[in-house]
Amino acid sequence: MLLVKMAAAEKLSFAATTPVLADKKKYPNFFRTVPSDNAVNPAVVKFLNHYNWSRVGTLTQDVQRFSEVRNDLTSELEKADIQIADTESFSNDPCVNVKKLKDNDVRIIIGQFDENLASKVFCCAYNLNMFGSKYQWIIPGWYQGNWWEQANSTNCTTRKLLMAMEGYIGVDFEPLSAKQTKGISGRTPQEYEQEYNRQRQQKGVESSKFHGFAYDGIWVIAKTLTGVMEKLREKERESVSRNFTVDDKEVGRMVLDAMNETNFFGVTGQVMFRNGERMGTIKFTQFQEGQEVKVGEYNAIEDALDLINNSIRFQGPEPPKDRTFVHLQRRHINVPLYSILSTITILGMLMAGAFLFFNIKNRNHR
């Protein structure tokens, strides 16, 4: 009972993604198997570096959830020496802010907004011609279904929205690992998903993107309790006294240490914590011809970006430039033509001088 009580003092979440909970001064005993909303930011920076984009702009919906992610992203961009050319935030109508991004020659735009306002953003982008080969939009990748139809409250048609949306990059955590490796449960992620869907359909319940994190969370708790119990038995065997006791504080520390040492392969990938934060996998998708296509993923444990070969389709022959480049070129002209023009110019100057002299000399004659 003591062990269960102390384990309960450690909070483990499988669905709380708000960055606020990462504050260890306020929440020292909080862990989560799902990555924080901020977990996408190192992945975005890695993606920017891959294409040598060193100048970006941000467009953020003015609510706490997105503002926190934007603030953390700003810090990550500064550490990576990536220039933030413009930072815009909006509450309802983003068109003024989108135009400011265009006026500041921002070509790589990182957006943080929900799907209800995403349709407004891309409608503004269409009207301002901020799409195609010169621009790259990077936005959240957790929008549901055909969100541009369900959440379209603009005066843009679906066709116009789809034109503006084509090629955007979506970023979100990977709900299940793509590796066909048997994990701690003895199942591959694919086998687990099949069983989950079978039981879900039998019970008539909807799917949740967090089910894999809940499943791995149960294994975290099981491994933590098992590990602490083994350490307690070892201490009991080593004790010279028959009356072996351990206080609540020590058990709590043992539980905390055991959770920090978590390291196993689950259905959501390698399960590890860093200061209570899940080191997960971030997936990249691209909107291609009306659907999301996975184009790569970022491994937070290895800090590695893996893009699927030839899967990303840019609207031009190459990735967009992150700014307008001005190239000075020396132009050569034909020497005979230059000589003729120079001669005519000199003759013109001589004639002008002669006329001026004539006018001055005869200015008193009428």
C-alpha cells in the first residue's frame, strides 16, 4: 500500500501536451508519455537547417497554447542563429498580419493556429498571392479530416483554399511508431494497432490519437513499481535488522528515480524521459493534391531528421528562397556601338556649348 501510495504521488499523463506542465519548479513530480507541444520546435529548426533557411517569420493565433509554443520556438531559432524577420499575432482576422509578412519579404512562414482560423489564413494567402514556388508554410499537423471544408468560414471557395494550401508542411507528434519491432509488450506497433481497432470496433467507441501513449503509460507504471519493489527487496536482504523499514520520502525518491530511468521500446517508439518530458518522434507531412502525405520524421533522442527520399514536392524546381536576393551583374556592350554613341554624345556636347556661347555673345543684339 505504501508503494502504491507513493507511486500515486508521481503524476503521469498520456494526453496533456500544454508546455506549462514542463515547469519543474511548479510540477516536480509530473511526467508524460506524450510529447509536449513544444517538442515540435527542435524538429522545425532541424527542418529549416536542412534546407538552409536562415530567415523566417511567425504567424500566431493569440491564445495561450500557441503563444507558449511561439515563445519556445523563438528561443530555439535564436540558438540556431536563424533570423526572425517578423513576428505577427492575430485574434480573428489574420489578413493584415499576413500582408505585413509579405511586405517584410517573409518567404518561410511558421504558423501556430487552429483549423478554424487556418482557412482564414490560407484565404488571405490566396488573395495576397502568398503561395506557390516562392513561399513555404509550416503549420500544425494535427488538424482533423477535411478541415478546410468543415471549418471554412471565408469567402474563398474550396478550390482557392486548396491552391493556397498546396505544399504546406504539417508538424505533429507520431502517435504510433512505424518500426516493425516487437516492444516490451511482445507486440509490434502494427499488431497492437490491429488489436486496438478490433476491440474498439466491437465496443463501438471512436479512436483517439492518444491511445498508444496511454498503453505505454501503463507499462511505465508497471516497470516503475516492479523496479522499486526489487530495490526494496534487495535492501531488505542486505539489512542486518529484521525490522526493515523505509520512510515515505525515500520511497518517493526511489519511484522518481525509477521513472527517470525509464527506457524501453513501446508502441509509440522508444520511451524515455528528460526532466519528465517524453523524448518522442515528430512526424512531418506535406499537403499534396488534397491529402496529407508523410514525408519524414524527427527523432528527439538522437536529434536526427530523416526525410523520405523524393517525397517532398516543392512548387518550383527547387526549394523556395528564404528572402529576395539581389545580384549585381556587369553587362558588356559592343565596342563599335559604344564608340559611335560616345562620338555622338561628344558632338552633342560641343554643339550645346557652341549654342550657349553664341547666345551669350549676342544677348544684347535684337
